[in-house]
Amino acid sequence: MKHKTRTEHYEESFTVDGKTHTIPKTREVKVPAVPRDFDATVLSTVTRVTCLVVVAAMVWSTVSIGSMLSQVAPTWTAYMIAGVFDLAWISALAVEWLSRYQPNKAKFPKAVGWAALAVSIAAIFAHGLLAHQPVAGAVGAVISALAKVMWMLVMRHTAKALTPDQQAWVDAEMSEANALLAVTVARRQVARVRARAADELAALEFGRADYQVSQAPPTPAESAEAADETEREQNPVPVLRSVGENSVPEPSSAEVPVAEPGAAPVPVVAVPSGRNFGSDIGSRTELLNNLINGGVTDLAELRNQVRDAGFTAPSDSYIRRLVRGVAK
């Protein structure tokens, strides 16, 4: 039996002048050496060699197919697409390895891998034919096939076969795990849909509440305010216009009071030029009706439009009354 030397660390007591302390110490001991696992060494070596063969096959395939495609496409595009041929069967081989304990799932990636390998081999051989080197094309095509076969050898040695009972147990475990994952995904989707539905319902409720407020009958305070607004429409208050030092006020087209015979003359009030003061309120109402008929029902927007037109903004209750009248 082979042995090997190993250093052990331990502690022991050491006393000086009657005072004891524990100090660390080391010693060399011989222990049985574990026999070398040649099987693991061989498998590791074969796996490394297989990886090198796959890399070499991919390089040759990319160069060969890229050279052929570069005749009809830019060089960088041709070589980028050429790498797809071997990447396809290598990816399928990786998925097949992941499904090594589920034969039913491994069937499809295995078929895809062989189909992708066949396309890659045909493309490499076609390049040899176009270059008038059919033998070189055939040899190059065999490299990709050898790489796949070597990987299959490693996989078959590593993935141990299961008995029917063991396979059924593994399938049941995987089915239970997949069901748990599916339930988790479904619950996440349901939570997302419910949150979206709650947001939409909240938005619809807000819009319905705003519509109900706009359609509600006016309160006593609003009725009184509307009556005051109507009174102001019927009896408008004149607005004075500032005039220059030497200019004369221009009378509006509104009704001008006439002095009784023998009475003192009545002063003429200047109004804003360019607009008939007597029809100021009527023009404002007409403007509001036009805006409401055009689809503008927001109170703030209507007030801003009225102010921009040069009119005094009416009360909210008056605007609501006009909106309800147009809606009816």
C-alpha cells in the first residue's frame, strides 16, 4: 500500500515558571494514499480531446463555408453565417445532453442535431466541388461528423441507462417539479392580469363619477350663481376704454342712453374697440356653445378659451349648464 506524508496541526500545553499556555505545533504523519483513478483520468482526457476536435471542426467549417458564401455576400457576413452551421448541431447536442435522463425529451434535439450536421457536411462538400477539390471537400466534411460522433461516445459513457422502474420514478419527479414551476408561472400571470384589471376598473369608475357630477342637477348655490350670471347677461356693466390725451372716446354700437329734453347731457361711455359691448355676453355664450359642440367639455379648458378670446370667464355652474344643454 502506498502512503503519503501529511502535515497535521495540533496544540499542546507548555509551562514556564509554573504558568501554562496552549501553543500550536505541527508534525508529519504518514497516511494511506488514495489509488489513482485511471478511469476518471481517461474520461477527462477524452473530454478535452473531444472539445479540441469540436473547435477544429467548427473552425474548418466556418472557413470553408464562409469562403463559398463570400462570393455572393460581404466577407464579414459570409463568415458570420458560416459559423451558424456548426453552432446549430453543437447547441442541439448540448440540449440532448441536458435531457439524457429523459429519453422522450431527448428525441427532438437529437433529430435536429443530425439534420443540422447533414446540412453542414453538404455545405463543406459543396465548397470542395466548387473549388474543383472534391477530395478536400469530403475530408473536411468528415471532420464535423467525427466531432459529433466523439461527443456521442462521451455522452453514452457518462449517461447511465436506467431500468423501467427507475425511469418511471425520474419521470414522476420531473413531472412534479414541472407542475410546481407551471403553477408559479400561472400565478404570476394571474396576479399581473388582476392588477391590470384593477387599474382599468379604477379608471372607469373615476370617469363615471366625473360624468355623474357633470350630469347632476345644480345645487341651490349653483342655481343662485347661475341666476346672477343671467342677470349680468341681461344687464351688462359698461367697461371704460383708456383714450389718448387728444383722442375722443368712441361710442360702441350698444344702446346709448339719450337725455330727456331739458335735462343735462348724458356722458358717452367708451367701450373696447373692435368689439360690440352690447353683444359681449352673447358672443361669449356663442363661443362657449361652439367649443362645447366641438367636443371641449373640460371646465378649465373652456375658461381658458374664453379668456384668450378677450372675454370675462363665466362661473363653473354657468358652463356646466351650457354643457348639459348641449348634451341634451
